[in-house]
Amino acid sequence: MIHRIANLSKTNSFFLFGARGVGKTSLIAERFTPEESLVINLLLPSEFNRFLRDPEELLNICKALSVEKKWVILDEIQKVPALLDVVHQLIETTTLRFVLTGSSSRKLKRGGGNLLAGRAFVFELFPFTSQELGDAFNLREVLQWGALPMIFKPGISNEDRELYLKAYTQTYLKEEIQEEQLVRNLRSFYLFLDIAAQMNGKF
């Protein structure tokens, strides 16, 4: 397992932002034990529907936690931005601390999310760095394939890497570019990605 050097807070609530696939969920699972934390994964349809119907249900859940549970982890918080108002209240009225993961603060702002006005620190997670990879770092391979954690999965073939990156790009185009209307001409942006990929790593 490749150790991440992210210095996350263990004393204060925080947001952890980062693109899909950079390992946010894995990092949080590594740093926070089940004994000390409650995890709510908003990617699960049952959890998403539950809190979309009634964000204030989080109040009752938190009030019923044992004293050992000091952290509440809300994975993919941008799915239900209304939960942030409840988190704000809980930070003010309890000793609980929160980990709030998501792809970007932009999505939260777009959805009218409460960014907690300094009550939560903000951390960013990126693909692997050369320092994290250590002896596994190979400049040519990183220029060719990138440094997302999936690329370094033990035993992965170059064919699977290619399939993964194709699927990743399609998802990125649909969810990050098209749905958020970050560019007006999606076809032109797609062509730009093809050219950028061909030029990547050339001097």
C-alpha cells in the first residue's frame, strides 16, 4: 500500500476535496477507525434518498451515537448539500467533528451548500506524487498513464490502464464538464483532450 502524505486534522472538522479516483475514501478509511467514527456514504442510493428526504435525520443519528464515536464522516457531501446546515448546527452545539468529502467546493457552492464559514478546515487530495511513490516512481510511466491510484494497482495491465482512463475521461466529460456547463462546446473540448493527450510528455 502506498502511504499518502496528506496531513489531515485529527482535532477539527474538515472538508477533503479531490477529483474522483484520487483515493479520498481510502485515505479516510485508513486514518479513521470504525470505533471512533460513523461513516455515511451518500453514493449509496439508500443513504442518498434517506437524507435527501430529511436532512435533519442526521441530528437524531448524531444524538444517539456512543461517546466513543467522535467523528462523523459524510462521503460525497455534494450529493446532499442541505446536510451542511445540519452539520453547522452540530459543530456549534456538540463536540462531534466532521469529515466532509467531495469532488470540489464549486459543486457545493453551485448547490447552495453552506461551506461552514471557517468552522471546517479545507484539504485537497491529488493523484500520487513522486514522494509518495518513492521507488515506484517512473517519470515515463507517469507521463504516459498519469498517477491516479488505480494506475498503480498491483498486477494491472497496460490494456486495463487504457480502459480505465477511457472510462474515467468519459465520466469526467459527462459529469464535470457537460452537466456543470463549464464549456459551451463539448465537442471542441473533446478534440482538445485528444490533442493534449498526444502532446503530453513531448519536449
